[in-house]
Amino acid sequence: MHGMSSDSLFRAVERFGQALEGSGMPRMPARVFAYVLAEDSDRYTAAQLAEGLQVSPAAISGAVRYLVDTGLLIKERAPGRRGDIFRVLDGDIWATITTARKPMIDNFIAAVDDAIALVGEETPGGQRLVETADFLRFTRADLDDLPRRWASYRSEVRARKVGVAPVRTPR
Amino acid sequence: MHGMSSDSLFRAVERFGQALEGSGMPRMPARVFAYVLAEDSDRYTAAQLAEGLQVSPAAISGAVRYLVDTGLLIKERAPGRRGDIFRVLDGDIWATITTARKPMIDNFIAAVDDAIALVGEETPGGQRLVETADFLRFTRADLDDLPRRWASYRSEVRARKVGVAPVRTPR
DNA sequence: CATTTGCTTCATAACATTGTGAAGATTCAA
DNA sequence: TTGAATCTTCACAATGTTATGAAGCAAATG
């Protein structure tokens, strides 16, 4: 074997990976995550990732640490096996991505709160920061309701495709 | 005058700016946007930004181009005035931020669609990409309803603070 | 307990990004 | 048209980031 099995896969990973990079993920984690989604297997050893992406094991090591830390991959060690295996947390990718976003928002809120503490709430600038913090808190709360909305959207889209009335979701 | 008027402001900009960097915004645009929010004025010339942040006009030039391109700042030229002035688009910062996010999501969707076209929908990997694209489309649609939810959240929070019943928002 | 396998850490070299001063362009005023 | 003010572009130096090979550790096997 000599690397990624198809050129299409390689380009798909590249394309999707760049989009992930654009939203702040470092390069190698982005490529690894893109590969894990686009490739057909659903479990990978570090060696397979290195082989598949044609990069060194060292690069994979850093990348999967990042992805595991941010909750986008989980690491499992099978008993009687020397190496870890990596996979996405869940059948539902959206759940993974959503969950992974929460700590980021929390981080953001903490930063803005710190900034507010520094400049005070009384100035015009402080007020803008307070408004920003409020909005971020709302965003955070809104995320908790997102699974319900996603389920609702899905059933509507499916209904439209199949031609039946959508299932009514609880408010 | 010799730069940023207070050390608190400087540190607030630094803190908030780093949070913005963490979500993928390049360094200098992040600092400029943080400054524009946290500082007390609401209109800035490029020179004021350079002076306030203690960086060169050249650095500001690139940063504001980025911010204007992504819709986080607008550039206006006052008649009879030599330089442009910059400000946030709107009294409501959340609206600015939300709007700024849409093209990013569209970009993302386009990338995943390209990736799907490359690997096909029939493979397990392709299916995961389709699921991802679906979720992104939902996210995009969900964003359009966000103003309503935000208004609802605000009235609830205000009600809680002031001690009256929240205004009922339309479904 | 030695060996093999597989990941991680580390120093480093290649590469990319950032911010600068200097020069160029554009706009208004006179 | 000249001059002054202000922004933009450019080449470059400083700084960060990335990915690598090599060496080191840890876990399982015999």
C-alpha cells in the first residue's frame, strides 16, 4: 500500500479540511477529522491515519490529541491490543460537533466577562461588551435546544422527500 | 497622546481579541474588532485605530479590509473628509455577528458538497458527509430564526431582572 | 525479562504569517 | 496644478507554526 487509496478521497479531504481550517481548527487536526469522516472505515489506528494521509505518526499524534481534547474524536484501547483506536463519538455527527462547540462558547464568555471587569459596565464600550456577553449566553442556551430543532428539521425534510406529513415535535 | 488611553482597555482588548483569534479570526482583525467594541467611541478613522492599538497604519489597513469583507465593520467616507471612518454596522452587535456568520456557513456547505461530489453518496464516508451537509443546511436555516429566539430570550431575562412576566413572542 | 510493536516527545528545518517602514496612490483644498 | 493629508501596497525582517526523523517509553507477547 502506498497511501490514500483514491485521489478523489484525497481531494475531498483537502477541500473539507480547508473549510475546517477556516473556522479556526489547526491544519493537521482539520485534515485528520475530514479524513475520518470521508473515509469509509469507522475506526482508525494512528498508523492507519498516518498511512492514509501520508504524514508521519508524529503529526498524527499531535492532531488526535487536539481532536480528543476538543471532543471531536474519542480514543479507545481495545483489550489485548497495543494501539489506540480513534473514531467519532457517535453515530450522529451533528451531536459531536455541537457538543464540541460548547466549551468554545464558554471560553468566549469568560473572555468577554474578563474584559468587562477591566473596563467596567458604565462606559459605552463596556455596554457593548455587556451586550456581547448577553448574546453569547443566549447562544450557549440556544445550543441546548438545538437537538430538538434539528430533529424537527429532519422530520420535515424527510417528509418533503417521501411525501408524507411531518411528525409534530413537542414545543 | 501616546497610544491606548488606559491599561485596562489594553488588557481587555487583548483578552477579548484572543478569544476571537481562537475562533479563527486572524490576529490583527481580532484586535481591531475588540478595540472597536471595547473603546468608548463609536466611529474611528484608520489613524485613530493605529494610534489606539499602537500599531502601524499598514497593519490597520489589512485588518479593516478583512473586517469590512466579512461584514463586521462598515466603512464610510464622510463628505469633505479625506479618510474613511469605520464603525460596527448597527446598534445591535448580535445582528452584526450573526449576519457575518452566514457566508462562513455557506462556504462550509459548498466545501462539503464538493467533497460529496468527489467521493459519492453511496459509500459510508459519503453518507457521513451527506449527514454533515444536512446539518450545516439546518444550521443555516436555524440562523434565520435566531433573531426571534434572541428577542424572546432578552424579554425573559429582562423580565426576570425587573420582576414582571415576559412578553409572549410569536411562534 | 527481553523483544516487538506502536505511540509520544523532542529538536529542528521548512514554511507561513505578521507587522513594519518606505514608497505609491488617492482625495480634497487652495 | 500644487500641496497636504490619509490610506494602500510592497518587500522584508521577525516571529510562529508545522511536520519530520530520531530517540524514548509503555504495553503486550512469548
